[in-house]
Amino acid sequence: MEITKVIVRLVDMNKVRAVASVTFDEELVVHNMRIVEGDRGLFVAMPSRKLPNGEYRDVAHPINTEARERIQNAVLNEYEFVKAAARTKDGVGDKRVEEKKGGEDKIDFLDKEEGETAK
């Protein structure tokens, strides 16, 4: 599955820094992923619900390390982009550049100061 969209909303609740929604193959979306500030840095916590016994159980989660890393990288990259945009004076930050190449959607980021595309 390919990650086709990531939306991040900044929050500040204890150690939760943001909440994300991730779309896969433009067909499936998983809401309420949390970007958490842990002892070893930021990580993505999957959506979960509280069980009657007080424990939390993931509602959805990747089943292998590669999928988890792809999700975490995509979400944390978007988090950094949104956070940087929120810090800019005009609230816009870097501009996204979307284009189609060879039938594939490609999203790059335009460096605001240099005017060059950054990967």
C-alpha cells in the first residue's frame, strides 16, 4: 500500500504534539494517529480505544517493520512541515509543489528562501 495523503493537526496535550490522518492508495484513511514526544524523541502512536479493563488496544496498526517505518516517516515529515509553517510570520511556510510524472503523483517541497525544490 502506498501512502497518498497525510494531514497533520497540531495540538498540545501533555506529550501529544499533533494528530494525523493517513490515506492509503486513495482508498482507505486511518484517523487519530498521534505524534507523541517520548523519552527518545517523537514517534507515531496508532489509533486506539480503551477497553473495559482500562487497557488500550490499537484499532489499526502496521503488521511489519517496513510498513511502520513508512508510516512513521511520512507522518513525522508532514508534522515537521506543518510545524515550520506555523512558525513562519505569514503562517504559510514552504509551498508544496505537486506534479504528475509518468502517471505518478509526486509531491516535492519548494524551499522558500532559495526557490529550489527540496526532497
